[in-house]
Amino acid sequence: MKKVLSVDASLCTGCRVCEVVCSLSKSKEGVVNPVKARVKVFKVDTEGIDIPVMCQQCEDALCMDVCPVSALQRDSKTGAIVVREETCVGCRACTLVCPYGAITVDVGTRVSSKCDLCGGDPQCARFCITKAIRYERSDVADTQRQAARMESIARAFLRSREVAS
């Protein structure tokens, strides 16, 4: 069964542990540099929330389609789209088409960088203290998203009834 990273922004405290462990686990130098993390936490000040953003490993991945040298390939074991660093030419085409902004080009190496699910053991999910980031079966993640949407709709419906009465 396919597994995906799912995010519950309501649980995110903005601690950025996910960025720290990601950058450390991916660093060839063994240093923490959140700028190089493959997960980014975005603060939405107007709403008072933090949202971790990472590659969603899209089924019909535009990044793979647009790459002129086929440097992005799907890993058969994890389903993750991985960058073949030796092939990437750093053209940035993948960064332009990613709807999540989850691909960057490392300024030092000039190679695309994105979440590869850590070979099936994503460190961001493993160390997320509040479990805002989870690595779970896609059917479980989909069911939880549907339940959250229905709960939101139900709250809006109940509010409208209160206003009407």
C-alpha cells in the first residue's frame, strides 16, 4: 500500500524540528542548515498558523514531465520522486511547474533538491513532536482529510442555523 506524508496544520506549532532533522539527515557535511531542508515551514501571520510544506509525490508529476534530461525518476520501492543528481543540469524547469513550491535548486551544487521520503523513513514525520507531519497509508490520509472537510462544513452549517434563528 502506498504511503504519503500528510500534514495537519492545526497541530503544527512552528517549532521547525522537521526542517532541522531534514537538513541534518540530507547534509553530506553533517551540519544543520534549515535552508537546505526539503521541508519548509511557512508562517501565515494573518491566520496565526504554521504550515509544513513538502513534495506531495504527485501521481501525474509535472516536474518529471518537464525535466529535459529525465533527472527526476519515481522510486519503485517508496513511490517517491527522486532527483538523479548526476543527471540534473539545474535548469529550474521543475521548480517552475511544482504547484507546491516543493522543489528548489541548491545554489552550491546547482542540482534540484526535493523530498525523497528518506528511503521510506521520513525523518520529518519521525521527529515531529505534535504529529502534525505523519507518514501513513494514502487511504488513511485521504479519509482523515475527508473527515476534516466534513467537520468544517458541519460547523459552517450549524453556525448558519444559529444565525437564522
